[in-house]
Amino acid sequence: MRLNKYIASAGICSRRKADDLIANGNVKVNGAVMREMGFDVSENDRVQVNGKLIQGEKEKVYVVVNKPLGYITSMDDDKNRATVAELVADIPERLFPVGRLDYNTTGLLIMTNDGQMTYSLTHPKHEVDKTYVATVAGILSDKRLAQLRKGVDIGGFVTSPAKVKVLKQNPRSTVVEISIHEGKNRQVRKMFAAVGNKVQTLERVAIGNIRLGRLKQGHYRKLTREEIQYLRSL
Ligand code: URA
């Protein structure tokens, strides 16, 4: 965040007054006087105004990551496995995953430092549609499709109606697109297990209108302004 905006965001003064403070040498960054209004303040910088340390608002950053297999959705891991934090390590802000994807699930994961958004997107009351493409063993009969669409018991919990569409089928496996709005642990795997088809691969392709598109595994992209507005509106 630009230094003048950062000072204003701490609630001390307007941005114009912040410019004056900077120009007059009243502002220090990491102990040294800083006269550049556009100086880019990053997370670990210490900003002082008239000798007093201030705490500005943090720039909110929103990205979509394509999580590869074998990464855990966590900031660190006691078993030393790869974490999704490593996928955004070149972003100075500390970004947290919004919700979870299994170790063996690939695809769309939103990461942000906006705690309010994380809270609303993961709150069971506002659960937004999440769309997955699953490859499952065997054929998914019409009866099983109907069960998934109606709701299945995944062990003490009956799922809400899901949107399910067969994309491809051969005698050994079926590729299915499935949208659910709940977020129970391993829910999609459990739903297919409940009707008798084991999930072989699972990829999340969308959360609401936010789509993975052609983003490569292990890569991230920033959300567009429209996508951020859309998520806020949910
Ligand atoms: N459902 C699952 O079974 N696994 C995931 O990672 C996400 C949804």
C-alpha cells in the first residue's frame, strides 16, 4: 500500500495531510526518514509518524490458486508436507486458504488476507456452490445419479440436493461434474462412496462464478475487481 494511503488508513489524518507529513520529514519507515509518498509499504515495514509507531490497514489481496496433488491446505505442516502457502510465497502479504481441499484433490482454492471474506464464504449459512469434476470408477447408473441429485447419507448426515452431470463415460470409469453447497469433510468422495463409485481423481473447477479456467497447477492469479465484488456480494 502507498505510504500516504497507509498513514490515512491508520485513522490519523487525511491522505492530503499524510502527504504534508511525509514531505516535511515527519514520517520514518524502518527508522529512516521517508519522503516518497508513493513508497510501497509492505507487511513487515515499521512506519512512524512524529516518532509514534502506527498501524495502518493491510492491503487486501485475493488470489485463486490451482492446487496440485500432494499439497495440504494449511500454512505449515508438522509432517513437513508441501503446503499451499508455498504456492503464494512470492506475495509479501500472508494469505490464508478459504476453506479446504484434500491432500489428493486438485484445483481452485481462493487465498486471501481478508478475514471477513474468509468467514462469510466458509460460514455454513452462506455456503456458496462449489463445482468439482470427479473421475469415478465404473458406470454411474441413472439410479445412482438420481440418488446423488436427491441427497445421500454420508454417515449421520444427509446431503442436500446436488447438481450432477455426466461428462464422459466408459465401462471402467465415468467423469462427472458435481456442484454442492455444503462443505463437509471429504464430502464429494463420501457421496460417491455412498452410491458405490470410488473417486479416482477430484478437481474443484469453480466456487460460485469464480472459475479455474486455464490456470496451470501450482500457479496463481489475482482475482479481478469484478470477481472480488462478486464474492463480497454473496
Ligand atoms: N470434497 C472432497 O471429498 N474433497 C475435497 O477436497 C473437496 C470436496
